[in-house]
Amino acid sequence: MTTNMEQRPPEQSTEKLRIIACGALAREVLSLIENLPHIELTCLPAILHNSPEKIPDAVDKAIIKARHDGIERVYVAYADCGTSGTLDKVCEEHGVERIAGPHCFSFYFGNDDFIARDEDDIYTFFLTDFLARQFRAFVIEPLGLDKHPELRDMYFGSYKKLVYLVQNEDPALDQMAEEAARFLDLEYERRVTGYGDLSSAIKGLA
């Protein structure tokens, strides 16, 4: 005798989890955890990317704080981000995982696909939604291009194109990205990626 059992979806964990993320990912991570009340988000300043040597220490302190707050499950939503493996050492010391990839451009595109395109994109400057929105604050001003526009070619002379990796369709951001390409005098290309590997990484924590 056989009976038909109703298939139930796997139960989600209810154990508190804290994601420690780059501030440049705040909108995307918040969107992904919207219906996951056991997951909370702590963001570190996105401007740390202009001083990547400071990222590991900042993450280290954030993990220690999470543990002090009684939260054992911690996930780091940073790629290597120019830390040359130092961030991985911090994660290993605390027994936590981080999202795979060398940088957010890679995991937004999909790490495997990004690696496969390596030679095609070797002379490419990338923008995300965040960088399109914050191009002046995170590129123009830190490099002094607002005061010394003649430095543009020194910084970007070896690039051939600007590729905007689109997380969310927004005509206003499209315009900002095109303006950035014109400012840098680079060929413009647009690729819709969505959240890429960030989506599967966060959903895997549920």
C-alpha cells in the first residue's frame, strides 16, 4: 500500500545570522534578506575600497563585535577586494565564510563567467549600480580629477572601455554610467547581470 505524502519545502534556519558587508552592497543584500527575519545586516563604509589594506582589520573588529553580541553565525559579504588574501586569513581565524571571488564585479557577473572572459576584459573599467550612482564621490574626487582633470589620461589611458554591470534596471543609472564613460573618454558597454553569485550565496544562508 502506498500513500501520497505532501512535499514540504525545506525549513529555513531560525538561528540569528549577521552578514558583515561592504556598504556598496547594502541595497542588494537588504533586498535579498527582505523575507529572512533571522538575518541581519551590518555594513562597513564603502570608501574602505580606496584603502583595501584597512578592510581586514575592519572586518575583524565587526566579527568580534558580532560574537560579543551573542551572534555565532556570521557571513562576510566581501570578495577579496584587493586585500591580497589577508581578508581570508581573518575569516579563517574566526571560522567564518566570505563570498567567493576577487571583487564584486566578478561575483555580480558570475565568478566562472568572469574568469572565462578575463582576456576580453583586461582593459576594462567596471561600474556597478553603486559606482554609477557614486562615481563622483568614489572615483572623480578621490583621484583628484575634479581639480586636476589632466590626470585622467594618466589614470585611465590604458583602459579601452567602461562596462556597466547592471544589477537593477534604472534609466537614471544608465545615464549616469554613460556620463562616466564620456568623462573618462572610454567606449561604453552595458551588461545586465542582476545580483549574480551574490544572490545564490545569500540564499544559501537561509
